Amino acid sequence: MNCIKCGHEITSEMLTSGICFQCGAPTSDTVEAYERAQQEEKRKRAEMQSVAKQERLRKQEQLQQEESSRYKEHLLSTGYSFETCSIEKYVGLVSGESVIGTGWFSTMESNISDLFGVESEAYSDKIKQAKKNALDSMIKESVSKGGNAIIGISYEMIALSRDMIGVSVNGTSVVVNKKENEEESTYV
């Protein structure tokens, strides 16, 4: 550290004696100024880190919003084309899997349903949930690969054991663009 009055380097002997040998200024002023400068530098670093962190969080949130938007707008078809869109690029195969346990109560309810020959709502709900989970997984994979639609979707059910249901869904991720001169379609 240098003397704040003359700029001469302060030695340990000067600190011990309390004055700058070059100009006679008290070293306590230099020490205080040095500590203030260090604190200011530390504050600026912390502020810069905070700004950088806020910027990273903002960018991360923006990316998540963009991905969420692409996820919600993802077109799906069990066929191999879309009437209002043209396929611009085949991205590749995508898949999603879900294995779900049925649970003891669902098993008991299904046994009673089987006994009376009626539908098991508990198992139906589990299968619907497994299909939704598998489809969500497949769409996320398609979005991460740059696709905005999936064609040729097919499901496969797998009974892994008495209390486990597996669902696999496969398709081809593609990039589609709306055909020109096409009216807005409202398929449900």
C-alpha cells in the first residue's frame, strides 16, 4: 500500500512508527483509506456477482418460458402428416416411458371389478396417468432436439408384474411450418 499523501510505498517500519518517512503523514490515514478501498472493491465485486446472477436467472427463466411455449404448441399425430402444415425436417425418433405402480387399493378394487365383470376405474386412471407421463417425456425429448411436432405416435402397454404398469410411446420428431394460404384450422 502507498501513502495517500505522497504515494511512497508504506513499509512495516513506517506502520510501526505510525508515520510516512517520506512526507510525515500519519500512516493511519493511509491504512483507513486502504481498508475503505478494499471494502469498496469487495462491495463492487458482490454487486457485480449479484447482477450476473440475476442475469443468469433471467436468461434461465426466459429459456424455460420458451421451452414451455414450444412444449404447449407441439403438434401431435398418430398419422404421418398434418393437413395444415408441411414437414420441413425430420429430426429423429423420440420416445417416452413411464412405469407406474398400481398400489394395494387399486389392486383390491380391480379384483372386485374382475369378480363382477365391470370396468376398473382405478386401473384406468393409472393407465391414463402413465400414458400422460410417457407422452410428456417424449414431447420434452422432441423439444430438446429442436422439433415442433411428432408424427407416427404409437403406444405400447407393458404389464411388468401384477402391480406395475409400463407404458412406452414412440414417434418421429419433425419440424413443421404452416402451409401458405391455409385457413386457421380448429380441430379438436
